Amino acid sequence: MNRRTVAAVALALAVVLAGCGGSGQQDPGTESTPGDTPTATATPTPQPFQSMPPGVSEQGVTDREALLDAHASALDGTSVTVDVDFRLTVDGDGQNVALRGKVTPDDDRGWMQVETDDGVGTYYTESGTTYRTVTIDGETSHGTTDQVSAIPDSPRFGADSRARDALWNANWTFDGIVQRDGEHLLRYEATNVTLPSEVDVDRESAGATTSGTLLVDENGVIRHVEVSATVETDQRTVEYGVTVSFSAVGSTTIEAPDWLDQAKDG
């Protein structure tokens, strides 16, 4: 297996490795962290929201599991496009992974794109065969692979798990209602963003800069969630970030890519 084939497989698997940076579902509680985002002022809920989705209120995110359950239930059997970005580096070295995937339930076709520091791989699965186009070191190759599939074997390419990580690595304060693409969404700001539990950093003597945003629709779908933290000590700088977005809910489709013939020719 040559370097490009190895790298192509590594690109597709990189998002799985990114999942190893999970939170372990540690509730950040009310601990004070240097550089926290200032608490936003909650405002009364205007129309069109007659009531809040499960797990959220004007006091913040009150029950993470209830919100995640509502999110999964609302998206069950629904087409959606997911975007996941994960970053965990120490002094600039570590993981930087981005994935975009299209989910069309009960379809034999799939599409995903994975980007890492090594390159970009795009994958299209149809009738049991996965075709790929990969760009590494400025050179692009096409072909097929039996190492990965663009049809997710877990709901929404594992994006729900990454959303869980982001929710559990912060506290959330209600910041009102915003409008995006004609939809009204509940907006929350993150405070007390924590690093994944396996990152060994002396927080007592560290300076930290943190931020985060959560957008939830009326059905409880987490349309967007992101958290980030930069922790600096005398010895090291740790950067952590998770961003997850769910878009084109109910309207995502998968079409054969324009490079498919090239991939079939190998």
C-alpha cells in the first residue's frame, strides 16, 4: 500500500480519532476559569416560541441528556448535512480534523469529505462501492477504496457524539433568540469551558481564554454548537475546539460527483 493510499485511508479515519478527545461527560459545574465568557443577560422568550424544547430554558441548558434525546429524536430518519471540526493541539502539534457528511436515511448512497493537516479526501459510496478523490501534497488521485464507506455506520457520522462533548465541556447561559435563514433559534453562550479530561495541564497557574455558542431550534435540534479554549502555562499552550453544525435538515440530497468517472477509471 503506497503513501497516498495510506494517507487516503487515514484521512477518512481521522474523524474517528478526533472522537478520542471526548469530555467523559464531566459537568463543569460552577468552577471559575480565568478568561471565561461574561455571563449574558437572559431575556423573555418572544414569539414564535410557545415553549422551550426539552432540556433548555431561559436559565440555560438545564438537562443536557434531555436536549440530546430531543435532538436525536427530531433527526431520526431525516436527511441532514453535518459539519464537524475538532482541534486539540499542544504547542501547535496534535489533531486538526474537519468532516462534512451528507446523511440520507434508507439510501444506498453516501458522501463525505475529510480534511486534515495532511490533505483532503472526498468519498462517494454507491451500491456498495466507495469512490474517492484525494489531494495530498498538491497532487490529486482518484480510485476506489474498501477501507471506508461514505454511508455512516453511526447516526450522522458521529456528529451527535461531538455535540455531546461540546455541551458537557461548558456551562450555558441563555442569550435570547436569533434569526438565521428565516428560522428563529434559541442562542446560548458558553461559560466555564473545560479541556478534555485526559489533557494534563496545571489549571491553577494557567491563563485561559474560552468561548462558545449554542443554537437550538424549536424541535430541540442542535443546529450549531461550538466551544473553544486556549490554556497557557509557562511550559505549554493547549488549544482545544469543537464545532458541530447540522444544516439542510430534511432537504439534504446526494448526487453523483463530477469526478466519479475518473474514480471508476482509477
